Amino acid sequence: MKNNYVIIMAGGVGTRFWPFSRSTNPKQFHDVLGLGKTMIQQTVERFDGVCPQENIYIVTSEEYYELCKQQLPYLSDDQILLEPSRRNTAPCIGYACYKIASRNPDANIVVAPADHIILKEEEFRTRINMALHFSEKNEVLVTLGIKPTRPDTGYGYIQFMEAEGDIKRVRTFTEKPNLEWAIKFVKSGEFVWNAGIFIWHVQAIKKTFELFLPEMAEAFEGIKEDFYSDREAEALKKAYPQCKNISIDNGVMEKAENVFVVLSDIGWSDLGTWKSLYDISEKDKDQNVIDGQTILYDTRNSIIKTPQERLVVINGLDGYIVAEYENVLMICKKEDEQKVKEFVALAGTQGKEFV
């Protein structure tokens, strides 16, 4: 277990979860489910027993350093990696993997987002350990695949080849298909959702970066002597501009031939939107999800998340999001939740304190 490492990606703003998720305090640092722990705290605890605590690394933005220290006080500064700019997931993952490799060339790594929900945590650990055992023995890139419950167009899909057991070779990746294709994928039984959780040996991912993202590999290899030193932040500012703004899926996973998927039923949700929170939450007799003090009349199929100290009275809503946080109240049809990004852009024109 001493060679197992976990990289948690925690630099996103979570715009689709506005006004709850803000640029100064995004959703991964909130207790979204009302469990008494924030999403990043839940994510770290999920890996208890998978790797030693000192082998957990958080990659985030410089402005979230204090939030990380407050919520994860047992992590050292070396375990909180601060990106000088946001350049998608490939540079974020590359930075962390190359840093870990500079200290432990035998590292076996799990990469996971900080803002996902896993309801079946024991089964999750079983699947992660299965993948780690496989990546330790083989030069492979592994991802977790979730059996789809509906033809959702908001997720990426992984097509796998038939083989015995729950570890399958990947045939194709498809990013967020249209509804027609999503229906075909689900009916075929050959596709799973891409959970965005990856497992690999550090030498395997380094080889893949060298093959498909050589400028990025060169940038991080060139500063390996600066990792774990007071020169690291300055070295990163020089390395990051050499990194393409690209996701790990587009930059690596879709191109590599040694990709495998572990089929997983772990109660997973990426909690990317208000609707996804509604879907996994407990509902009252009128199919409402309520977090706050409310009096409801003739209101159903809605999600209401408001401050505990404020009484909210609602009459006559069906299928709405009512979300209030600090200085913003949003009321929006659930079916129009994709407009939330537009709302954020417009709110920004009213003043940065609203976003």
C-alpha cells in the first residue's frame, strides 16, 4: 500500500451549481448533501485504507489554498498542489504525476475529482483496489465505468470489448453524445458512463504523456529537480504556459491503445448540476427535495435549497429549482438548468460579487 497514491482534482468552479457554487467558494468545499462534511472531505475519507494519508495529493487553484488547509488540516503544503492557471485536466494530472514520480518512481496512482458522489463506498474501494492491482502488474491506463441507468447526454461513454471478468479492454470513448446516440449506446449493452476516475502506474502515464503530449511531458520533466522545494511555484509558472489546454480524455485516453475499464456499480453521480442533486436526494410525498425552512403550497417535483435562518414560502411551482446563497436567489425551471451558465455570465456583468 505504501506505493499507492491518490490525486484529487479540486480546482473547478462548478458554474452549473451557481449560486451555491461561487468562484471564491466552489461546490467541492460545501456540504452539498447536508452530511456534516464537505465534498472534498468526503472524497479524501473515501480513500481511507487505499493509501497512506501522506500519499494523498490535492490539485487546486492558488485561491483555494486556504479552503484546503481549513478543511484538510492534516495535509502538508507539499500535498496541496497549486496550479498557476486553469488549463483543463491533462496539465493538472501531469503536474501531480510528475511530482509524485520524482519522489517515488514505483507509484501506483488513482486520480479522482473532488466533487463526485459515491453512495456504495465499500464497493468503490473494492473496485479501486482491483484496478490498482491490475495497473501495478501491467502497463495500462484504467478507468471506472458506470453502468448507465438512462440515455444521459451529459456524460461521456466508454465502449468495451467483451471479455471474462469485470476488467474490459476499451474500444472507444465518446464525449457527450446526442440523445439519439445515447439511446443506442444504452440499448447495446456495450457502453458504460465515463466516471472520470483513473488508475495507472506512474511510469505508464509518463510514457503516454511522452507519446501524445510531448510538450507537456518535457515541461514537467524539465522541472523535476524543483518539486518539493521552495522553487516549485516559480518553476511551475514557467512550465504551465508550455502545456496545452486539454482534458486527459481528449489528450490521452481517447488515443492510447492500452486502456481498460473496470465495470462498477458504486452509486455514482458527478453531481454536476442541480438536477443531478435532485435525482440522488430523498424526496417528500410531493417529490420535492428540500434543504431549508420552507412552507410549501401546491408545489411538487422541485428542489429548494435556501439558508436555514430564512423562512421561504412557495406556492404553485412544479419542476423548479429555487436556490439562494448569500447575495443571490435563483428561480429556474429544472428543465432549463443548462441556462445556469448563461445566468452566471449575466450576473458577472452586475458585479463580480455575484459570481
